Amino acid sequence: MKSFLSRTVARLRDWNKWDVIALILGGSTFSALSLFNMGRWSIWFDEAFGIFLIRSSYSDVARMTSLDVHPPMYYWLLKAWTGVFGVGNEIAIRSLSLVLMLTAIFFIYLLVRKLFGQKSAVVSIGLFALAPLVLRYSMEARMYGLTTAIVAAATYVLVSAMENPRRWKWVIYGLLVALGLWTHYLTAVAFIAHWVWRYVALRQHNKKAEMTRAFFDNSWIMAHVIAFIAYIPWVYFAVKQLVTVQGGGFWISPIGPSSALNFVSDTLMYRVAGEASSWFALLLWVIVACLIVLAFRVYRGLSKEKRTYYWLFIIMALVPLGLMIIASLPPLRPALVDRYIMPAATFLVALIGVTLAHTIGTRKHPGKLGLVTGVLVVIAMVSGIFYLYQIGNFNKDGNDPLPIRPTLEIAWSETKPNEPTLVATITRYYEVAFYENRAPQGTKVYFEGADNLNWGSYEPIRHSPQKVLDAVAFARGHGGTIWYVGDWPNEGKPAYPKQGSWTVLREIHAAGLPDGKSDIRAVELRLNN
């Protein structure tokens, strides 16, 4: 450990002002772009569920997440974070993701600088400062910043352990693997990518007949035994949840011919499929074609050792994507969602950074194709930032702008004293519950519930006193009028409580982006009978 610390200090002494400037400017730019947009958009269900969940104890958080679809690590960390910074507003909740994404960027900077030098690291962090998909998930209260930070740190430790094996490094690597799986099951595809790269790296120095022994050496086995032991308490729940999701269906769309290209497009310009049309489609194809040409040039010019490291970034960017595509083919149910493989997106950005740094050249040899490609990549990313700022946390899966906060602000500005708010679904209830502290004094929030739901997301409110089983009795108990928050599908056809006959007194439909056609409504209802 002492030798490691001494080498670390020596390596830091090799840094110069450009490393410091790059980290400060890159991190500050990224943080400013994230923070400026972070509080503009309403909390939505995925975030709101976690925020509601952490009202419970750490043990209850684990119990309730075991009934849902994700492990508990992020929720535990969020609970600790909010214990310090509170839950009073969106920024207090979401800023944890920014800190985690900055941590991931820092580890990737260290990795790129270690393997390819300062120039590649500086170019990479410049791209990270503008990467719209990475920005998007630095401003959402979900676990994707944590998974990205864990994978980035684990990759750095893996490379260090492969270069200079020490038992404690493999112990740290094993614990990081377990930590990733305690956070999100699909970090597994990033760790499988580590296996692929380890094979590629060892193949450079070992004959085929020796590969099995070299690959499964004691250190590698020890690291994974540690990971398994650290994960044992959650194995049963992991298997149960994965079987439930695969057996019961999920909301993810099937993969198609454009799925892989969508991942690249989403990473570079925060647009997929129909969003990346016209000039954006042309820009994407030109960038992809140029990067492929440049990548071949870079690879040919690298030494044998550097080629192995270049493969690391290729594998970390593309193998998780390929595995998720394979895992989404029948008879399995679709599982590919870009945010699930956020670590791959960050390594794709780093790969582009390394490629451009090796091809932009110098004043004497400017490398025109590299320079042009770099400019096009920056244009794509800046356009993605503008698009991200325009649509915010628009739910592309549900095609909904999610204007919960502005809807409630208008409705509650017009509510009568002690007039309750009844929410139509548990999804919307979690969202509304986050804003309950902004309601007028005496205004309470309730939800229409049921006693026969087996959804894991229902568990935190299954026995809640805010659950309403009879909307008619509820309205009568509050003077006959209530505010009702729900979704009006079918071209604005009103959605009423499950029981009773109602008259709409007022309708609140806050403007939503990008098309102003959100189904979300808040209506004041009067009971007719």
C-alpha cells in the first residue's frame, strides 16, 4: 500500500497545470450545464418512487426494493445524501447524481491519461463537458450516475491490477463488482466486458494453450469470490426479480434495425430514431463514418501495448450494447434502454476523445479529417444540449412531457381552504407527494387505491392512511368537492374517480414540452349524488 501511495504521489507530480485546468474547466462546464437545467423540470415517477421510499428505514428500503425491480444500494446512498442536504427541492435530490457523474468522469480522465497521455485525457474531458446523454443522467435522481462511477473506478483498478498485480487491488476490484450489482443488475454487462478485455490483453502475451491458466489465475478467481460473497445476501432477490420481469413482461420496446445506431445518436446528440432526422441524420452518419475511418488509422499507428488499451475502450463502449441487444432477442423480453448501459456511453465518449486526440495532429500536421470530425462531434453535442434543455426530462417511452409541478402550482393557487387533492394512480401519487409540502395549508394529498395490487412499487403505500378506496364517501366527507389529478387519454376525454357521478368545475392543463399535449390534468370535481 505504501508503494502504491508513493507511486500515486509521483504520478500526480507528473501532472502539470494543463491537467488541473482541464479538470477544473471540464468539471465546471459540466456542472454548470447540469445545475442550470436540474431544477427546471418536474420530479417524475422513477425519481418520486425513490424519494418516497427513503422515508423508511434502511432495512425497510431493502425489504421494499426486494419486491420491486432494482437493488437497494442507490436508495441507501440517496437516503444518506438527503439526510445532509434535505428533500426540499429538485436540486437537493438530484445533485447526488451530478457528484457521482463527476466522479465517473474523473476516473475516466485518470484512465485515459494513464494509458494515452495528457492530450487524449484533455480532449476526452472536453467532450464529456458537452456530452448530452451524460448530462441528462447527471440531473436525474436515479442510480445511473452511481453505476457509471462504479464501473469507471472498477475499470481503472482492473487496469492497474493487470499492470502491477497486488492482492489489495483485486480485493477492491471484487468489492466494486459487488457494489455495482447491488446498484443495478445490468452493470453485469460492463463487468462481462472486463472479461472480454482481459482475454484480449492476456492473449497478447500468452500462447493459446496457456490461456486458461493465465486467465483464471488466483487473483482473478479471488476477486470474483469476494464479489460473490459480498453479493450473497441479495442473490435470492436478484433471481426472483429477474424472473418476474422476464416472465411478467415489461414496458421496454423491442429492438430494431436502428437500435445500435440509436445508442450512438443518443450519446452524441440526445436524439434517437425519428428525432435524428433530416440534417441531424446526415450529421450522425457523417460522424460515424469519419470516426470509423479515424479509428482504423489510430489503431494502425499504435504500438502493440497501446492497441490493447485501445481495445479496452472499444470493448467497454460496444460489448455492453451488443450483450443487451442479444439479451433482448426472443424468447427473452426486451431489455435494451440506453440509460441502463450509461457506463458504455461514457466509454464511447472517451473512445471518441482518444481517437480525435490521435488524429487532430499538430500545426505542422493538422490532421484535417480529425479536426473536421472533432468540430462535427462538438456541433452534434451542442445541438443535443439545446434539445435536452428544450424537452427536459420528457418521457420518451410514454411520450409525455410530465408537467406535474406547473399543473399543481396552478391548481393549488385556486384551491379552497382544506379542499383535498385526490390522485388517480399510484404513479402520479408518488409525483404529487413530493410537492405536497408546497400545497396550501390544510390541503392534503390522497390517492385512489386498491387492496389487491401485487406491484412492488405499491408496497411503500399499501397501508398508507392516504389511500382512498371509496371516492364517493371521501368526497362527501370533504364537502362534496375535491381536486382530482389524473391522465386524460383519448384526446382529452375526462378521467373521473372509479365510483360516483361528477361534474367538472375547473380544468387545469399546464402547458407541456415539447408538444403541449400532455395527458396530465388537475380538475376540480363536484359529486352529483
